[in-house]
Amino acid sequence: MSTNKGGKIRSLPGELLAVSMDMHCVVLTGKNHHRIAENIDAMDDKVRENYIKGVRSYIKQLKNYANKFKDEEFKMFINELGKFTEKYIEDTLYYEEQDDNNRMEAQMYWEESEARITQRSNELDKALIALNKKDPGATGSLQINF
């Protein structure tokens, strides 16, 4: 008969409980990391919003100065900087949207996985309880060898 690290005889219900607990731990750890990622993303979103608002404001001011001083070279430079900045903002927002969508899909996956594992664990628990009731030796352990 096989024993666990503590020297106790291993049983099918005990092993199934250990697997179930391990799987729930994996799911909860993943969900926790996901929750932290969402908090970081929310903070990152605020920083990005402030950056975009600020850089657009500064470019607008620079364009006004270029017009005021009638400096065509400076005006052309500011226009190019504005185009470059808007392209950067567009790309950044696109990838941020993709990241948000991916995180939402991951959240659904974690929730579905947790529900599925819980349901399967409950079904196995019920089956084992019924099987233990029929155990002719009345040991209730359904001992197994690995």
C-alpha cells in the first residue's frame, strides 16, 4: 500500500481532494494575477490619457507660435511632429484595446475554468461518497496503490 509524505495510506478520496485543491489553487492564483494586471492597466490608462491630453495641448501651442512668428520651417517641423505623435497615439490605443480584449477573454476563461472544476469536483465527491457507502470493508478509505 502506498503512503503519502506524512506516512498515511493514500486513498482515492484523499487523492481526488488533493487534485481538486491543487486545480482550484491554480485557478485562483491565475485570477489573482489577472486582477493585479487589471489594476496596473487602469493606472496605465490614466497615465496615457494625461500624456495624450498634454502632448496634444503642447503641439497645439507650438503650432500657434509657428503661425504667430510666421516661421515656415518651424511650422513644417511642428506639423510633422503632430502627425508622428497622432500616429503613435493611434497605434498605442489600438494595442491597448487588443490588450484589454485579451484580458477580458482571460477573465472569462478563469471564471469558466473555476466553475467547470468546481462542478467536476462536486460530481466526483458525490460519486465517491456513494461508493464509500457501498464499501464492503466499511473502511471508507478506498485505498489505492500508485
